[in-house]
Amino acid sequence: MRILTLALASSTVLSTGALAHPQGHDEEDRFGTLAPVRVDIPQAARQSVVRLVSQARLPASWARVQPVSSAQRLKDGAQQWVVTFRNPAIRNRARRTLYVIMRPDGTFVSANHRLS
């Protein structure tokens, strides 16, 4: 009787592991086939400008400015996006244009009034 109980208990434990993960190892294949996430670079750059305004690094009028253009470039072997903003509310002509540099994944790199 004791042997029968042990055999029944061990078969239950061994079969429970198989039920815990019914789809097997297909998860790796399933997650590998997901479509890549598309990033709206001009929108990400605009959010970066708003963040710079909230950190008091740019005047408040920049928070309302929309991107004028965006272009890709290769700098030091790295692919980058340059998003250009123009703010007519700025009196100093040299500071009316703002260039925001972004990585292709939408990560902010830098912002400056001169393109380097």
C-alpha cells in the first residue's frame, strides 16, 4: 500500500510540471516574430523640447513650437535624426532655430541652436 501511495504521488508531481507550461518552448519563437515598434521621431523630439522647458533649460515659448523638419544623418558612424524647430517669439535671431538630435529608437541625444 505504501509503495502504491508513493507511486501515485510521484506520478502526480511529475505530470504537474508538464501542465504548468503547456505551450512548451514556443514562447521564444512567438516573441521573436513581433513587429518592431515604430517611433514617431518628430513627436519624441517635441516631448524632449517640452521636457527641456520644464527643466528651465529653454524659454517657455518653446513648449508650443512644432517641428519644422526632420532628416537623418550619419555622424561618427552613428545614425541620428535631426529635428528642426523654429520659434519666432525669440528675439535673438541666432536662437530662433533649435536642432534636436535623436537616436533612431527615439532616445534624446542633444539640443542646440547650432548644428554640429
